[in-house]
Amino acid sequence: VRGIVADVFETSVEDAPLVQAALGSAAEHLIVEAASALLTDAARFGELPDRVTGGCPERLPPFQDGRDLRQVEGVICSALDLVRFPERCGRLARHLLGKTIIVDSLQRAFQLSDVNAAGYRFVARTGEL
């Protein structure tokens, strides 16, 4: 087990609420080196009081993004631009944050969600997802 998702991403204090909103419950998912490790420890996880969710970043599909929204009015940046992470966690970072866009307002988030491809999520600068 490498740790939990929240522990591999670094961000500024100012941007932390936006990153937390973008990650949601995935922030507490376990990261394992290999899927077999998760299976090996499954019995131990079963003894914990809460559900355990985890995965192996190497098993994630390659990130594909056919849209560049940086020039769209109201778009501030991708959530991916707000975090630093070890190179070995790049696939995980792109999977979790690559299609999450930070925008200037909740109204803009709704506008963009109506006209953009499925799979994108929008977080207002105030932290609403």
C-alpha cells in the first residue's frame, strides 16, 4: 500500500478547498503498488469498521482528453494544474483531476456543463462542484 490519494497530492492552502472538492471521496482511496497486494490484504481490510476503496494506478486506462477549455470564457484552469505529485502518480492524477475544470462562478459551471462533453466536471472558484 502506497498510502491514500490525499497524501500524494500537494497544493497551496488557497487551492486546497478546490482540490478537495475535485477529489471528493476519492481523496480517501488507497493506492496500492499492485492489484495483487490489494487482494492479499483484503481479509485485513474486511476487519476495518468502514468500507475500503483502493486501486492500482498502473491499471487505470490511459488519459484521453480531446478538449482544451483553457480559452473558454470563465475557465480558470484544470484542477490538475493546482496540484503537485510524484511522477509515478501521474496516471492517477490525470484520471482523477484531468477532466475537472476550475471556473469563475457556479453559474459558469452550469453553463459549461450544459454544452461540454460528458465526463467533464466543473468546480466554481468558491468550491462548489
